[in-house]
Amino acid sequence: MAEPTLYLIDRVVLRPGAAPAFIDAYRTGYVPSARARGLTLERILVSPPVWIDGETNTVTATWTVSGTTAWWAAAVRGRHDPAPAQWWESVASLIVERSRSMASRAEDVAGLCDV
């Protein structure tokens, strides 16, 4: 039986005008280390999908990992590596607020609860 896909969703509200710089920094500075921890970048979305002077943008990055074992492995690697926290600190001046959440397909929840 295939492992369920888990989704990690980074939601970052950026200061007006900061989204392009943040996205570039995310792709070049954060993405490679997250991939090395076992995560797969599914997509980066920008809302609203336009640069408007004086307005914020929200960047939503969706990561995937196959199953709970791979998720725990990635989480442990991240907790023992200071680089992710250092990277987030390096871009803190661009950010209004940020959050990370986890999700799965509705069909997979019951199996994920059976631990």
C-alpha cells in the first residue's frame, strides 16, 4: 500500500514590494536545504497574482512528503540543523507574518490517525 502524501504549507505575508525578493531568496536559499531534508516543492503561489505598489502579497509554498516516516525524518533533520532558522531570520525584515500548517487528502486522515 502506498504511503499517503502529507502536505506542508508555508504561508508568508510580505511587506509591500518585498514579494519578488522573498521568492528569489526562498528558491535559492531555502528550497535546496528543504529538498536535502527530504521535502519536495509542489508549488509556490502568489496572492494577489499581481505586484501592486504599497500592497502586501501572500506567498504560499506547498511541500510534499510521502508518509509519516519521511515526514518525521525531515522534521528531525530540520530541528538539528540551524540553517533553516538562520535562513528565516535572514529574511525576517521582508515578512509581516508567517505560518506553517500540515494537511492530507481527506481519504488519508483515518489511516494517519491509526498510529
